[in-house]
Amino acid sequence: MSDLHGKHYDTLIIGAGMSGLAAGIRLAHYGKNVLILERHTLPGGLNSYYMRGGRCHDTGLHALTNATPAGAKGTPLAKILRQLRLRHEALELAPQRHSAIHFAGKRIAFTNNNFAGFEARLADAYPRQADALRRLDTALRAYPDTALDAPPGSARAFLAEHLGDPELIDLLLLPLFYYGSARPNDMDLPQLAIMWKSLFHEGFARPREGVRQILRLLLEKYHAAGGTRKMGTGVRRLHTDAQRVTAAELDNGEILTATTVLSSAGLAETHRLCGAPADATATPGALSFCETITLLDQRPREDFHWQETILFYCDSDRLRYESPDALVDPRSGVICIPNNYAYAPPHSLDKGWLRVTALASHAHWKALSPDAYAAAKHEWHAKLNATARAHLPPVPDARFDAAIAARDMFTPLTIERYTGHINGAIYGAPLKRRDGRTHWENLFLCGTDQGFLGITGALLSGISMANLHILKTD
């Protein structure tokens, strides 16, 4: 590492997550001298993996959204593939079989690239809203969601202008909130339009090997283009003057300089690296989650008759998407069964998987002693699995318990530890910087707090920020 001391780079990128890797590839393709710095030993950030018991567990990845078939033109996935020079077939994407929203006694199924079917099921469940749903879809598809100057607004208010049924609004917001909102009980209007199309019009898919497959392809492209990275090497501080970042000080004390810095650390987190207090527009997020991971010796679809790929559930009469006043709020969440993607033969997962995600309080988990923390993880793993099973075809407790081969769970503290996100906030700050600009003229954001979320959004964020602030200016 001593060979890095005093080096100057065209661009330093903070974080080897999806956005950082995408930006690095884009810049390296055009001959930029790029260095990615990552505090942890594995890439991926929010969407990474870890090994336990000889098996690979994905973190973050339930699905790659915006799943469109090879050859589709003008879609977010097509843009990513073109800009990063990736082949669609290299991803080996398995589409979802079908997913569903379970709320207020209704179970509304949807699948990939079949919005008409989803719309028909909604119209059957809410016949008085059928015409309003069509008008809503037209308005959201016409909205300039990916424009960096897209007008802000409230998703809930926009839906209320078009729909007259609060229950239907909550039902539609349930998956959209869990897959992309940093705002309690609401989401940004541009994000609503993005998520509407990515979930309901395009849909979900999973690479055959999970998130590792995406990361491997990105790393291969990055290194082949001449990019460099340092793992286990974080940025301790960004030195600044009134206008610019002048140097980056690493955890080991080394000093590097760069013409431009791209940070995927988050807005408030980047302010903290600069030694500057976060202003009113850089308030850190507060929404975090717990997730249980259960490895099964049984096949969920064949042996338990669990059919959905992803199930979004809410057990309350109204959707409450906010930091709970307890360790976990199990009243709503996401059930993911990775086995239930349509993998091409002979590929399939060799074990059954059940993942359950629910809102959690960083403050309450932080207050626990080590022993209480371990006990709470054990308790909530069982509780969230029980909650999930109440929404799935019944399996006797003894049979389900006997099928468990391994279990794990992450909490807001896990997220904070491995991503550096204040409060363990998965989706970052409630106010996004769509253009990626900061107070410093050579420091830009990419990733979560730039405003494009999920794996697809993070990749697009890295591409768009590299194009706009570095390649375009050159």
C-alpha cells in the first residue's frame, strides 16, 4: 500500500458498491486513472454476500428489478448493459414465477412484463377504481422520472389525486415503499414513477448465482478496463478548502489526491468525512430493517407448496411505514423465496431459502447489551418466520423446524457496520441530490443518496454521475 502514498488520480471513488463499480467501469473505459476505495473486504455494499457453513448468502438482493428480456430496447437494463459493455446472457437471469401483494384480505398477483394482467386483477378487486387506475398508469409512465431535474413531490399525494380509495393506495405503496422509500409513510414522486415501472411493468429476476454473479462481471469489466481498487482500505477523512476536496486521508494515514471524488457513502456520511455538519438538506435517514435468512432441507415450492417468488404483506388495516417504537414491527414486510425463480434447467438452488424482511429500530437495537442483542436476534428470527408462514400454505411446525439447516439474521446494527450508513438506513437520506452535487465543486454523490435505488438504480446512478460530471465536462 505504500506505493499509493502521494499518488494523484483522475477520480477517487469511495465505496465498491454497485454505483461505485459502475462509475469506475464507465470512467476506466475512457482512459481515466481511477481508484476505488472500500473499507470492507468484499464488494457490493448494500448488495453483497457472505459465506457461512460453506454456503453463500446474499445480502440485500431479493431481486434485480427492471427485468426485461434480451434484445429489449430503451429500458433501464438495456442502458446499463450498453454503457457497461455487458452481455445480457452473462447475467443468466431467471425471471420470477409470480409475486403478490397480500393486504386487507386481498392477494393481488403480478409477474414480469404483464402489467395488463396486474391491472385487471386490481380492477377486479377495486371495480370502482378501474378507470382511475388506467389514468394513473398513463400519468406515471409519462412522468420524467429519470430526469435529474424531475419535479419533486409526494407520492401519496399524487396517488390521492388519481385514486379515491385509501386502501388501494396503501396496497400499491406497500411493495414500492419496501423496495425504495427513504421517507416515512411516503416516497418521492420521481421514485414512485421509477418503481411503478420497474416492479409492475418490468418485474423481477435473479442471476443464477445471485449477487455474486453481478459483482464478478462488474469487477472483471473494471479491471479489464484498467481500473484499480483497494479493499479493506476506507477513507478516514476528506480534506477540503472552501471550494474543493484537496486530498483523501485513508484509514492507514496515507494521503491521496484526485481531480474528482465520487462518494457512494451517502450525503450525511460524506459531509461527516469532510468534517462539515450536515445541513437541513442532508439529514440522515432513519428507516432500517431486520431480515431473517433461513436455509431449508426442503424445496419450498415442491415440498411446501409455497408458490410466490416475493410476497409483500401487511396485517394492519392501514400501512404504517415508519421506524417502530420497538425492536421490530412485524405488521408488514417482505417474504422472499429465491427458489421460486424460473431457473433454466438444469440450474436450480440446491437448498430451500426463506427470507423475511420487516421494519426495525436502530435506536432500540443499539440500546441492547451483547447478551440481550443475541437473545433478541434468536427471538425475532422465530417471530418473523412465524409471521411469514401465516401468509403461506400451512406447514406443520415440527416439519418446518426439522427442515431448518441453518439460520441467520441481520439487524440495523449489521447494516450500519458494513455500509457505514447512519442509523443503518437502507435507503439513505429522505432528501436526495438528484444531480449528485455537493458543496464542493469536485465532490459528487453516486448511489443511494443521489436518488436511484436498488441494484438497477445504483448501476444507473454510477453511470449517470460519471457521464454527467466527468466525461461530459471533458
